[in-house]
Amino acid sequence: MKKPTIIIGKKQIIMTCLTLMLAVAVYINYATAPASMTKSDKDTPVSQGDDITHYGETEFVNADAAAACDYFAQARLDKMNNRDEAVQTLQTIIGGGDLTEDEKVVNAIDAVQVSKLIESEGTIESLVRAQGFEDCVAYLDGETAKVVVKTEGLDKSQAASIKEIILGETEVPAENIRIFEVK
């Protein structure tokens, strides 16, 4: 009796690699989220102050101290839920049987872009915290970058340092970077 031959083509290897990369990115995002985030945090209001100061192309927005504690937990939870929904949608689309090969490739490229954004957000958050900031949340969409940092006061050199981190990790133009300060 002859064993059946399994033929694995380039497309199957690419799809498998993309799916694995996406799964790793989701796991890293999930693993780095604080354990203190719960569903009850979702109802906590977050308010932002009206003070806006411009330093070059970076904008700072101050928030009150009471909202700062809950803001980062809620922001991470919301971001994780949104990314999980996006990943699930992309996996459903990729697994769809009625798609042409070109559509599958486009969807796979979209999945890779989402995973890169997730990875870049995590890297930016880690590097900003390594700069001495108590907490940080980064939001990337490919065209803009928004970073929220917890600090008692942000000076020009710290803002420039955060901006350099973002520019080093992404291809976002400097004019599309916004830094928000939460006290």
C-alpha cells in the first residue's frame, strides 16, 4: 500500500507563519496586560482636563489624579478587547472558503500589519516605562501614534525622548505623534 503524499506549497507555509505571528502577538499583548484589569473597571469614568500645552509638535493633555489610576487599567482592557475582536475577525476572514487567493493574501497582509502594530505598541510602552515613567499606554493605527504617560510633569527633553522612541519603532510622521500626560 502506497502512503499518501502531502504537498505543502508556499501559500500554506505563508498562511501558517502569518497565523502563528498573529497568535504570538495576541499572546504577548494578553500576557503583558496587568492582572488587576477586570470587567468592573469598564464602568469607571475617565475625565480629562482642559489644560493643553504645546511643545513643538507634541501636545500634552493633563488629567486629574483620581482618574489616572483607573485610566491605564481601563485603557489596556479596552485596547486588548478591540485587538482581540480585530484578530478574531481577521482569522474568520482568512479561514473563509469563498475567497480567492488574492483576497486571502490581502487579508493575511492585514493580519500581519495588526500584529506588527500590537508588537510596536508593547515595545513603545516598555521603552517609555524604562525611561522612568510610572505607566504608559500607546495607541498606533499606522498613520498616527498616541501615547499616554503617567507623570507629575513632562518637560521638553522627556517629550523628545518619547517621540524618539515612537519614531524608532514606527513609520509614523513626527507631526502625527501626540503625547498625553495623566497626573
